Amino acid sequence: MKINLSVDQEKCIKCYSCIAECPFDLINEDKEGFPQLRKAALRRCIRCGHCMAVCGADALDITISPLASSALVDKNVLPSSQAVEQLLKSRRSIRTYKKRPVDHAVLAKILDVSRYAPSAHNCQSVHWVMVEDPAEVQKLAGLVVEYMREIKVFPGLIRAWDQGVDKVLRGAPHLAICHADPGKSEHPVEDCTLATAYLDLSANSHGLGSCWAGFLVQAFKLYQPLIDALALPESHTVYTALMLGYPKFNYRHIPQRDDARVTWR
Ligand SMILES: Cc1cc2nc3c(=O)[nH]c(=O)nc-3n(C[C@H](O)[C@H](O)[C@H](O)COP(=O)(O)O)c2cc1C
């Protein structure tokens, strides 16, 4: 990978935040004490862009994340800790959705935000299939039910389906399916889980409801007709999936959860 780091010596105050924050110690000082990229960066740089992003003087530029196209952190729009706490605690798994579809732009926006979830070695291994068409979501739910019928599990859920009630994907109009090539990340489960958690919370911040689709992910592991229906690249595995839509009901209370189990040392 070609990579070039340039330092504006007029601006650099030699604070060395770039050196301290580089995850693999790929920056050191040149003879005059300015930061420079070590040769090892060619092999080991994970393209995180932290060196450029942490520089308080805008003195450092790097080809893998150019300064000019990297947005400034806008502290004025950051939510308070209280607002974040409410968002996190009030998020619920939604199991009844309105038929009203979500605008394409909103779905695109939350997918865009999900790109900023952490990933192992910044490998950004995550891919998505966003099923926008509610009929397609229902088709996938039907295939999961077919699978359950075949392996004789969840009879109640099958009965409900036969009576026109979808307890697999809950009649959600949309479904985000998260997949990755396990050969492209050391931690694809974590990469996909975190990206989906970001998608989930971002969806909530837009007034959407969501629910993790565990039944579907299980079926993806084993049921060929479902695998065929999705037609992912052969090396890819589905790790997580999220139902999405506008919630029919609003939750008034935050339900109780267990106390944090922590050993303080
Ligand atoms: C990996 C995972 C898979 C899940 N799969 C399903 C599912 O298939 N159907 C469902 O209704 N809820 C599913 N859930 C939602 C959980 O049941 C829910 O998070 C839990 O009951 C707590 O409720 P809350 O999310 O509203 O706090 C899943 C959650 C996780 C983390």
C-alpha cells in the first residue's frame, strides 16, 4: 500500500500526539524533531487516520485519510451524557411495526453512521444487504419458517405464521443483514456485532424501531434455500441482522435490568 505522510513544519508544535496515538508506533522523529513515517508503515499501517485526526495544529496530512476531506469534530452537536444515557436506556427491541416504509435516505444515513463502529485492526470487514422491499422481508421470514418446519422447532411460531402472523421478522418493513468474509478479519463476529449495534442506535436516534433477528441468522447458517435467496459472495457469512421500521407503539417506561455484575479491584 502506497502511503505518504506530510508535516507542515510551520504549524507542527512537536507535541507528538501523532507519535503517541499511532497504534503500531509507525511514526518517529526526524533529525529536526518533526514526525516522520517509519518504513514499517508500508506493511503495518492499518489506515486508521489517527495521526492526522489527533493533530491539534492541522499540521499533519496522510494520503490514506487526507486532512482536507476529513470532517472536524463538532463539539456543539455532541449529545450530553444524559442524552446518551436516555438513548441507550430507552432503546427497545420493537416487535410491532407500522406499514409505513422508511425513507431510503434515512436507511442510507444510518448505514453511513455504522461505518464508524470499531473493527479489528480497522479492517472494516463489514458488508450489508439492506432489504428495502417489505415483500422481500416477508419472503425471507417465510424461508426461516420453512426451515423451522423442516427441523421441527418452534411449533408456536410456525402455527402463528400459518395463521398470517409473522413472529420471525415481526412484519418489519425492512431488514439489514450484516455479513463479512471471515478471511478478511480476525474478528468478523465482533466487527459485525459492533456495526449492527451502531446501526441499531443510529436507527433509534431517527425515531425508528429495530430488533435483532436471531432466528434468521441461525437459519442462515444451515438452510440452503435461505442462503441461495440472499446470494452473498461464496466466502461470506451472515453474522447479524436487524429488523427496521417505525414502531407502532411507544414505550413509556424503561424496564428493569439486572445490576451490573462487576468486580471492582
Ligand atoms: C443476538 C440477538 C438476537 C436476537 N434475536 C431476536 C429474535 O430473533 N427475535 C426477537 O424478537 N428478539 C430478538 N432479540 C432481542 C432480545 O430478545 C432483546 O434484546 C431482549 O429481550 C432485551 O430487550 P430489549 O432489547 O428491549 O432491551 C435478539 C437480541 C440479540 C442480542
